Amino acid sequence: MLIVMPLSSKEAETARLVPMQDAKAWGLLEFDEGEVRKIDFFDTFEEIEEFVDYAIVAKQGEPIWPFMEQNIFVLVAREGAGIDEVMEGFKFKELHEASF
């Protein structure tokens, strides 16, 4: 499954989840069997050509229409959380469904 999220940088170890308008990079994570298998970074969401299953954003009220138009399920994690922390929340179903 593929998961996309707006990040503060292209450094997997230090990147943090940020609001979409503040994204310095978009992380595309391949998540399989409870683990992140691979992370690719893009400058914009529009560069991603693969079918994305989930988008994880930093807060409620984000402009999530582009995701919804592509039938991408949108979840909300804590702004400033690292990739590992966000994915732990995803893995254990601790993230909330986004509203607009």
C-alpha cells in the first residue's frame, strides 16, 4: 500500500509532518506487512504518478479535495511528528479520519 504525507524535508530520519502549504517535500511510503519498505521523496504531490491508498495530513481543515477527487482516504496525525511516529499511529489505527 502507498501512503503520502507532506514533510519538512527529504531526510527520512529528521523529516516531520507539516501542514500541506508548508511542505518542503512529499514522502511516498510503501507500507507492507506492518513496516515501511521504501520511501521516495517528491517536490510536489502532483509529481506522484502511482495510485496512492492513503494521505496523512498534519491537521484538520487541510485542503484535502485533491486527495478526495482521487479516492485517496485521508487521515490526520499530529503536526511535527516524525515519519516513524506517524506510521506507528497508522499501524495501530490511532489516526483520525480527516474532515473539511
